[in-house]
Amino acid sequence: MFDAPVDTWYLWLGVATASALAFGVAATLPTTVPPDAQRAAATVDAVATSPHNATGEHSVDATAVELGSRRIALRNDGGTAHAAFAYGPITPVRDGTALAAVLRGEPPAKVFQNATAFRAAAAEARNRTRAWRETAGRLVVRRVTWEGVDVTLVGA
């Protein structure tokens, strides 16, 4: 008595609309989780607070990274995640710079003429405008102390 007849057109229209909406919602859900920026920031903090010169590497499941002197942002198909560094400021390093060579293991004395030039390059890198850059899936961190200049270099 309270059931709708199966041949009622609006019943079929309602079922079709509900099915289309359910499919639309399912199709827009992300297929992966956002990257873990907190763990990346923890790796940076661990190297930055080391009592000695140190190097660390962290795998990231991100396609792009945005490094600032106080925070990191990671992005992939699942979304964007941000985290602040507990210790800072860090020095974000871009590929193709003299700081990138130091980040990859070269001694600062081999790359820079003196500690003043090293300090100036680090200050310039910290003051650059943040920008998204593609990443190969790893974050490299190196703490370097040279002739009174103490910096934590971070690059992707």
C-alpha cells in the first residue's frame, strides 16, 4: 500500500540521479594521500640541531616542494601539506647555485672564496621569494659550520 509502483517514471529518474551523483562524488575523491610534511620537517630539525656537521636525506612522496626559511610545503595528487621547522632559519637551496654544490657534499672552502661570501650566499637564499619546484622524491639536508658561519642547507 505504501510502495511506489515500479513503472512510475519519477522513481526511475530519482534512482538515476542519485546514481549519477554518487559516481560524481566517487570520481572526484583523491586517489592518494597528501604528502607527510611533518616527517620532512622533523628530518630537517634533526640535522639542524645536530651538535656537529651532519647530513640527512628524507624520501618524500611529493611531486613539488616549496621551501622557505621557516616552513616547508609538499604537494602531490592527494593535496598539499605544510609544516613549520622547530629550528630555524634554514637555508633553501636551488639547483645550479654554489650552495647546491655544498649541499651535495663539496666543502665550502672549495666553492666559496671566503666565509663572508658563503654567509652572503646563504642570506640571499633565505631572502628569496618562495616558489614551487619539482622534486625527484627526496629532500637533502646538510648542516655546515665553516669559519663562524653555521647554516642548515635544504634542497630537493
